[in-house]
Amino acid sequence: MASASDASSSQENPMVQRPKKGAPFKFLVPLIYAPVLPLIRLSLRRNPVLRDRLFTAVLIGAFAHGGYLVTDIYDQESK
């Protein structure tokens, strides 16, 4: 029979936990917006104003996401 101290020591030790498998979601986001950019250009040919605004918005979001990832990596390296 396991004592109470055995159960609490396994919860306190962070090395006991398994690492998560797979990539974090933040690194998989480009797989979503990368194919969307050409689809916007192709599907909205008849409405160039909406096409250009939507394309620009998605592109700005992609650069913002990339900037967030880069600053997050530099922040982790500086610690």
C-alpha cells in the first residue's frame, strides 16, 4: 500500500510528467493561412476591392504571427 508521502512526491517532481507529443498549435497556424492566400486571390477575381483588402488583412496577420513567434523565441533565449 502506498503512503501519502509517495503520492505527493510524484506530483511535486516535474521530471515525472511525460512531455507532450506533437508540435504546439502556434507552429501549425501557417498551415492554415498559407493555402488561404492563393485561394483569396483566385476566388475573388470579380471583386478586386474585397480581394485586395482581405489578402492584405491575412498577410498582415501572418506577419504579426511570425513576429510573435520570433520575439517569443528570442525572449526564451535571453533568459
